[in-house]
Amino acid sequence: MNRIQIKSLATYLSLVGINDDTLSQFIDDIFNELGMSGMVKLFKIDIVPLTAGTQDYNFPADALQLVSAFYNSDQIHLADNRDLEAYSKAWRTSTGDPKVITQDEQSAREYTIFPIPSSTSDPVIPIHGEPFGEDFPDNAFTLLYSDNRQDDIPDIYIIPVALESIGREFDYPSDHTDTEFAESCHSIAGVLFKLIGV
Amino acid sequence: MTRQIGPIVEILMQRVRQSGGLAVSENQAVSIYSLCEQITNLSTKRVTESSTVTIPKEKLIFPFRVLLPNAIGIKRITESGREILRARSINDLSSYDIGWFRSISGTRFESWTQIGFDLLVLYPGSAAATTVDIEYVKLLTHHTDFAASYNIDSELPSEDVEIALSLAEIILLKRFRLLTTIKSKFTELKKLLLQRGIKI
């Protein structure tokens, strides 16, 4: 299932001429909000190649919220600068195996790893077709995050997201604003989200 | 006793019929009804399937919908008849073993957890390929063609069909802005769900 199917159902249920662009925007907003709030149930895992001496990296383009990070087998702590200060007075310059990931002093799409990686990750060569199995590279850095996918969304999201997007569309100031109808859509969408465990 | 999709959808169409109003197409009705069946089953978790899955060596994390395309939630995992304990989240695994992510120690799995609707973790990784039996909540079929699905049995137990039917009715009534009717139907739905122990 993809977002176009959600939009198609929302258009069908809303009956009146709905604004195509705002509806698409509302659907994107709903997935973003669910992902950022940790309520979304769509996750991805990626291996990030590290370069020795480089500590700043970008999140994957579709990442919304970092859930966890791993260096080799160890789960990496998410921390801020105060934590890092407590960890080591020389935290800004120390090198070694990554222990901490932080977004302090970075923009939303970037993160920094401490200590500064002393080893470059081996390349992922999926000889057995199992990058997370037998082919898992040495010195690998792995990110687990909620993602902002367009496709491969389970069908169970179609109706709740369609109703929530209709609610927002009819809340929005326009020639078809209808707050009572919008409120009813929000309320049913909320129940459906509860039923699917969001 | 099972019920067939066609007659259920006909009941749905009778319930939402509005004199002088726009008709709901049969294909739209069957599509919305079967999406409601999926949501109903995810909340009741009553339609399940089991499958034996091969776990490659040294692999702990799996995209489970690739392994089990009809799965939407994992209920139970057994290895040679022994039930593997479920961890509530990866934080539980982390509290137990900070190096759980690549822990390849064993000959038997100790724990599993599901991460959202995508990933399954089986801990610790096995040193050799092995198999486990997975019981999962089934993502029911999404029917979109009324004629083709008419004589197909609904996968829901007959006592749960009314929940899906009520949900579909409420959603289709939205189209006609019958907000007072929706409100009373919603109260009925809440009662139905409460009878199944589902509080909303």
C-alpha cells in the first residue's frame, strides 16, 4: 500500500471537491508526526560506513526519529554534551571505538559520534546475501530509526490516516470548512489508531 | 460458522443506503469492509497462522513481513517445541546484554521481540542455521472486487464480523455527513468492542 491509495480513499469519503495539494500535505504530516512522536510502527535498519577520523554523519534521507544505534555489537548511548563532559574531559578529541551518539551542536539531519572513530568500517559485501547475518562487516555502525516511507505501508493504516487527513482538510480554512464533520473524523480516526495499537 | 463476503457487504450496503443520496459502489464497499476486517483482527488477534521459518546463522534481526508476507504481529515463537520468551522491547534486551545486537553465542534462542510492523529480533544469534515455528496475527486479505469475492468465506470468526461491519458502516456514513447516526453507531461499536475486552 502507498500514500496514493490513502489519498484516493480520503477523496472518496470526503465527497465534496477536496483540495488535492493540502490533502497530500496532511497525509505526509500525519506520517511525520506519528514517526517523530515514536508512535509510528514503521522502522528501518541501516548499516552506515564509518571513516576513521570522521565523526559527523548525516541521517538517511527517510529517517524520522532515531530509535537506537549500534557499533559492532554494542548498543550506543544517545547523549548530550553534558553527558559527554561527564564521560571524559577530553571527549572532543578522544579517539577510539564509538560509544555515544549526539545531536547537540548539529542540525536536525546530522549526528556526531564520540569518541572519534579510530577505525574505518569494512565494506558490506553480501557474499551470502545476509548483511545482518554472516556478511555483517567489522567496525560497522548501525542505525535503527522510524522512517518516512512512501510505499510498503501496511494496509491497516489506510482508513485511520485517510480519516485523520479528511479531518484536517475540513478543519483548514477553505470554502468547504466543516468543523463538526472534521471533529467526527478526528474522533473515529483516533479510535482506529487505538485499535491498531498506535 | 463462517460467513461469505458477498452477503456481508450487501448488508453493509443496505445499512448505508440513503434514499435520494449517492450510492456506494459495491467495489468500494467490499474494499472498505475488508480493510475493517484487517483492523478488527489486529485488535482481537483471533485469526492466526503458523509457519516454520529458517533462521540463517548469525542473524538476529529480520524484516518479518518479508519472511511472513501475511503477518502483521507475532504472537508466539517456539524452537523444537520450546516456547521462546518475549521481551517487551529492545531496551529489555539491552538491559540484559548491552552487546545483544551481534551476540552469536548459542545453540538456542532465549528471547524475541517485535519492532513495530517491520522487524523481528531473535536473541542470541545462532551459530548454525536453524528453524523456528512462528505463530502470527494474520493480515487478512484486502478484497477490492465485489463479484470476485462474493462467495469467498470471511476469514473473521462470525462473532467478530459485526465489529468489522459496524466499523465499515460508520466510515461509509461519513460520506453522507450523518453525524448524529454515526454517533449512535459509534456507541454501539464501543459496546461490541467492550464485550471482547477491548476498551477504546
